Amino acid sequence: MRVAPFILSVVLAAVPAIASAQAPGATAPAFRLTDTSGKSVQLADYRGKFVVLEWTNPECPFVRKHYSSGNMQDLQKQWGARDVVWLSINSTNAAHSEYKTPAQMARWLDSQGASPKAALIDGESATGRAYAARTTPHMFVIDRAGTVIYNGAIDDRRTANPADAKAAKNYVRAALTEALDGRPVTVATTSPYGCSVKYGSAF
């Protein structure tokens, strides 16, 4: 029986394990990428600030769920206003059919009214692999010392239905709320859900 392409794209909707190098309490892997305007951006630029890493792919229905509902943009604006650095990373390999050029990625984010601090193109997929990013979206929260304090799903509604986004328990919001209040993160690890990151080869 032929498996539909959509099903193939979401085979990693439930990922049971988190690589230990990116587990909460570990130092976030360093990276340097180019943003959609051609500027070089590295994680070290934001030492001393909280940072959110959002793995994204405009072709993924789970990503579109959070943008069409306005959920992702609300998070970007809410936490950007509190000096949290929000970085959207597209690790789709340049050889994959779903790869977006910097201009294409910028146009899509603009059409969605998105407001990350920067949108980064990881066309060689090196940063995605360093973080063991499995799905789009896959979310990481990094504290002021450069330590991972959250790794996993954006929320607890593991569907592609935009109507579910607003009613969900949002793990990223909860982690940032606790961390910025000086409290430990209650839920620091969950299994990410969504479409598989398009690395272009076995991960």
C-alpha cells in the first residue's frame, strides 16, 4: 500500500527520547547562522538574555497551525517585549524540495505578521543536528547563562488543528514565566510533535 506523502512527513510526530547533550541543565550548543537579511547571528551574541529557539518549516501543517491561529506570533510579541530573544530556525536541507531561500522565508514570515528577533537559515542542517531538533515545531528555551531549561513540544495539543492552539497548555510560555520569575521550570522536557525536520538524509 502506498503511504501518502503527508503521513511520511509526520512520522516523527511522537519522539520518545531527547538527546542528553540538549537536555535541560546542559549547555546549549554554540552556533553561527545567517539570517534572512544576510546578517551573521550567533548564540553567543545573546549571552545574558533568555533565548527561545523555534524550529520551523512553512510547509509543515503543524507549523501552519501555530501561525494561522496567531499563537506563534503572540508568543514572539509577548516575550520579545520582555527582552527574550526569539530565534526562528529553518533547518530544511538546501537539497530538499521544501528548502526556502532567505528571501522566501522572509516573505512567508512577513505574510504571517511574525516578529522573531531573527529568522535563521540552516541550509546545511548542522545546527538542527547539533540540537537534535526532530520536528517542526521543536522548541528550546535557554537561560541567561546559556543553559537549556526547556526542550520539547510547544504545547500539549498534539494536532494540526489551529483551533486547538489557544486552548492548549503552552509549555514554552510556562517555562518562560517561571524562569523569568526566578523559579525552576516545572516541566522542562516533553516529546516534540510535528513534521520531521527535512535533513535530506538519515538523522
